[in-house]
Amino acid sequence: MKSILSTKKLSTSQKQLFLNSGLSLVEYDAINTETTNFKFPSENIKNAIFTSKNSVNAVSGKVQVKNCFCVGEKTADLANESGFHIQEIADYGKDLAEIIIQKYSKENFIFFCGNKRRDDIPEILKKNRIDFKEIEVYKTTLSPRAFSQEFDGILFFSPSAVQSFTAKNQLNDTTAFCIGNTTAAEARKHTNNIITATKPSIENVIVQVVKYFKNK
């Protein structure tokens, strides 16, 4: 039986996708996140940028946001459940920044992010002189753990998870299944055996794993 490691604990419905696949699953949280103490610039924010569910959770219920600009459908879904109006969604930060430049160049924005946020959005917005303020609302810390067994496949959902796993383990001949290009770029520092999800969602990563080992 092929063994799979998920670097994030999966929900019941996500685990269901592994059913009848003949794969054994081990899961743990390679990273931890916690909300920081931060201050809002005002009680009403016109345009907010969210790149993860963590940033939505940190802000939800604490402030009024008129328009949300989200990276990823799951982020947008959570923002929607929090009562925020979704203005734009893109799969990647770079794509969202391009939409902002093209359609909202006269607006100003608050970018709610974590301490390990990527540079894409701030760099593109600065370069194009978009008025924005960055507020760090959560911190990501690595939680490295050594494994004695080798896995046939490992699921990575962020560059930080790759860093956490490789701090105490090697990828060797393992296939790394990555949620997106930025995670794959981090994994490429350790292996060339990489499969990137066709859509940046946890479910799609799992689908790629099941499909890959079905043909083995």
C-alpha cells in the first residue's frame, strides 16, 4: 500500500476523497498560525485584500468591510460567510494585483496579511502607485517533525509547509504534490518529483494524488 503524508490535517470531507483509493494517509500540521494584536485604521474599510482564510478569520466580526478582493475561492467563501461583499477573486496574488491595477487604480486598499506573506501584491501595487496599507494580522510558525518512514507522496499547501517538513526530513524519491506554483517553487529546492494542482485548492491536490497513484 502506498503511503501519503499530508502536511495539514484534513477535514472529514477531504479525507473522503481518499476512500477506496488504496492509499494510507498520515496527517499532521506542519505549520501553526495565530492572530496577532493589531489595530484597524478605521471602523469602516472600503477595500480589503485577503490572501488567506487566516486573514479573514483574524478580521471577521471586528470591522466593517465594504469590498473584498480575495485570493482563492475558499478565502472568498469564508469572507462571504463573514458577511463581506466579494468584489474580485483570483487564483493567485499576482493575478489579483493585475485586476486591481486595471480596474481599481484610483481606489485605496488595506492588505490584511501574515508575517510570511509573498511579495507579489505589495510589489505590483507599489510599482503601479496604488494607494494601500499593509496590516499584519496573523503569524505563521513552523512546526518541524522528524518521520522515520519514507512516504510515496507528500501533500504541501504552502511554501512554509515545505520549509517545515524539510527542516527535519528529506524528500528523496518522494513525489511532492503542491497546491500552487509558489509552493512548487519551494519544493523544487529539494526535489524534481513535483505535481502541481490544476486548481489551487486542497481538494484538487488530493484528486491529483489519487489519480497519480491509480495509474501506478
